[in-house]
Amino acid sequence: MNYVGRFAPSPTGLLHFGSLLAALASYLDARANDGDWLLRIEDLDPPREHAGACASFPTTLEAFGLYWDGELTYQSERHAYYQDALQRLLENGDAYRCGCSRKQLLERSGSTVYDGYCIEKSPSPDKDTAIRVRCPDTATRFLDLIQGPQTFDLPNTAGDFVVFRKDGLFAYQLAVVVDDYLQGITHVVRGSDLLPETPKQIHLQDLLGIDPPRYAHIPVAANSDGQKLSKQTYATALNLEHPVPQLIEALHFLNQSPDPALVDACVDELLKWAVTNWKMEQVAPVLQQIRTS
């Protein structure tokens, strides 16, 4: 099977160092395995989009020498595929309409884990509702290529989760599963902040008859307050004028030990070294350092 990886940023802000870590790790793993690396813009939530972010992503990646294969794709252009998958889940009885708000759920149970209220008391047909997927009865287990064996009890930690929002937008969980399938993604290398979402995606893949890709979740970078670098924590955008120092910093974070002489290299030379010397197994010790620091 040909390796197919991807980088899939959401346009809620400009790419920052945390974004670079995910892009670089997924790129290096794809290239080191003679695979393809795709770029997908996950523009599912227009109200949260940052003006100019979509247009900036290709330019930023090119400045860092991270060139993708095939066409750039946008989730906003693929709603028909998500609707087909949603309809299949409903017809098979794997999903149901839900009119509950987060506030109502907290008032009823004191928890955000869904209590199944709308399974017993279906909302009115003329009411705008979300659509939830029924959780599996058993634990979800998978082997993460960096984090190791994983076990998640979805019924008690998440409950039946939303795949279509009350405001008429498709949820990330459904879209990412459909897109990874349609694009033939075999390996997903991304930040460990998305690790808790993986069992939901594996469950959806099972319901839709899709073979799951292999998952590898890299450690995430944090700011001085210990918060994950993100658009929400106002992470500094990448500097397109000086990509090499930032790439070297990212390689050190991923425990790849770049040759000190590469500080004077151009982007292409640095990435050629990084692909040739990429070792995913060296990323795992970073996790232990973070956990004990």
C-alpha cells in the first residue's frame, strides 16, 4: 500500500510554530516512506475563520519548502460527501436527531457527557437539531505509532457525539473521516491535542465500513504559561523571511538532532537531510520529557 499522509489546518488563524511541528512531522514521515503528502484546508466553520488565513497557508508552506502533492482541497467544497455519509448513519440507526443544548445537558446531569435524552424523547420534526452518533458499547483500542497502545471509554468520557451541528454545519469528526477515506489517507501524523478525538473517528470509520489509517500523535508545543500554542492563545505567526532557524528549532523539538552545520544550509538542503535522517521512534522520548518536566 502506497503511503499517503496529509496536513489539514483550519483557517482560524495564521500558521505558527505548533502548526509547523505538525506540518513538518507529517511531511517528513511521508517523504521518508516514499509517500504522497496532501494539503487540505478544513474550512468547515466560516464564523471562526480568520480573514486571509486560507490564502496564506500555501504561501507559508512553500516558504518552508513543504510542497504538497496533487490538488489543494477545501472541506467547504465537499458538503455533498458529508451529507451522504450522514444520511447513511441515520438510515442505519447509528445516528439520531438531538435538540438539547449544552446548558440543558449540564442542568440535567451536571456533565457534558450526553445522557441519551433525545433517544427516548425525539425532538419535534420542525425543530432545528443537531445529529449525534451512538457510542460503541465497548472500549475503543488502537496503537498510536508514537503514544503507544491507547484505550478510550467513549460512553463515559464523551457520550454520543455530534456529527452535524444545530446551526447547520457539519462537525469536524464526520468531515475528517470522510475526507481521509476519499483521499486514501493511510497515515495521520498530527498533534497530541487531537488524540482524544481519534476514538470517535475510529468509531465512525467502523460504522461507515472504512479501514482506519495509522495514527501518530506528536507532542505539542506550549507557551510560557504552559498553554498549547494555538491561534486561540495568540501564538506568533511563522516568519516567512527566515524559515531555516524555525525548521531547525522544530527538528530539535521533534528530537531529530540536526547537524549544527545545517544552520547555514538552504531550506532544500535542510529538508533533504531531515527526510534522510527522519526517525519517528525518536519523537517518543520527547513525550516523557514533557510529562516529567
